[in-house]
Amino acid sequence: MSCFVDAGGQRHLLFGSGGGSRLAAELGTVFLGEVPFLEEIREGGDAGKPVVVGAPAGPAAQVFRRIAQSLLDRLAPAGR
């Protein structure tokens, strides 16, 4: 998790920033992205309905789509 986003949209860095990407670089692996603490992610998890299904146009779903697209881009054959 990367940050908490309050009701006003302000981001609060609960754990600092950049640690995930630095660790990925140290380990020689890919950093997929940052997932913020968002209530809709928890609610979807509790209900067994992923946020990309329950609220596909929302900001939480967009976070997961960016990560998924990053994976797809890395897995796509060269020249595609």
C-alpha cells in the first residue's frame, strides 16, 4: 500500500515513499505500481467483489488496470 487518500482527495504517506521501487531495483525485479488505501478496495474485498467489477470506472479500479496493463506490456511479444 502506498498512501491513504482522505475524503478531500489529499494523499497521506503513511509509510514514506519510494520504498517499493527501491526494493524492486535492489532485487533486480520489476516494480508493478502503488496501491493506495482506498475504502472501496476494502469494501470490495470484504464483499468478494473486486473493485474492477463493482466500480470499474472508479479511481481504485484504474490503479489495478494500470498495474495489469504494465504486466501485459511486459509479457507481450516484441514488435507487437
